[in-house]
Amino acid sequence: MKRLTLLGFCVGILSAASAESSTRYYADFYSTQGARRNFAQQSHVFARFWKVSEEATEKVDISWLPAVGYFNPRGGMPLLQTVPGHNYTVEQTLALSRGRRIFFNGRYGTSEALYKAAQTRQAELESGRIAYKMLDRRFYPGATNCVHAVSGVLVHLRTGLSRGAAANAKVIEYFLATRQMWRLSQSR
């Protein structure tokens, strides 16, 4: 009887380890820019973090923009005002981005820690305690723009005047440097 119990225990441990090791984490990065020029009011950086297992697929979206009524999707976002922010889904963001250039800046493998940090950041943004501010340098962390909403998963990254795809490249570069994210073509 002891043998069967021990065998059952070992099978249970191996099954749990197998299920845990089959969980994968990813991040997709996007950016948008104006159709002709890369004006700050028409640029955006956003990301989706994934947890994929045999049981379920979970996602965390970070797409920080002014709340509905505080910007015109055609004309852009307020440059100087601090306004209520809203964390949109990737699908909502893509719908709001019609008429702009949309860039898919890549899918990357990530650590579980980075996925959990994205969950925490999403909760912070959706708490109502953080406003949207395009030029947020002196107002962070009480108000933030889209670039710092995404980079804020780990740190408030200084990106200078970069916006759109250029700002997103800096966020991706930083995340890669932390070794919590990697190119899928690379082994970890």
C-alpha cells in the first residue's frame, strides 16, 4: 500500500511540474503614428502581455490614453492638459487608430515575473489614481503618458522626445536588457 501511495505522490508531483513548465509568457508591442508625420498628439505606444497554458490563455493590456471625451481620435490627444486616463484593450486601441500608421513591433518571450508586473501595472492604471498627461516628466507617477504606462511595468524609462515607433523601440530595448524578455529566435 505504501508503494502505491508513494507512486501516486510522485506521479502527482511530475504532473504538476509538467503543467507548470508548459506555461509560456509573451509580450506583443504596438505603436501608432499619424498618417503623414509623427506628431506627439497622434502617436501611441501600447502592449499586450500573455500567459498561455494548456488550461487557459490570459492577457494583460497596457494602452493608456485619455478617457473618452478628452481626445478626438482624428485630431489627437491633449498636449498640455492633465485629464482622466483610461486603459484600453488592444482591440479598442486599434479601432481608435483608424487612419494612422499602425506598427506591430514584435512578439517576445517574457518571464513570469514580467507578466505579473504587467498585471500590477494594469491594476494601478485602472485604479483611477493615475491621470493621463502627455508631457508627464514633472507629474509622474500621479499622471503618465502611454510610453511610461508601458515602461512603468518595470521602471519610469526616460525616452526624451521619442514617440510612436521610436519610443516603443526604446521600451523594447530596455525590457530586453533586463533579461526578463527575449527575442523568440533566441534561446533563453
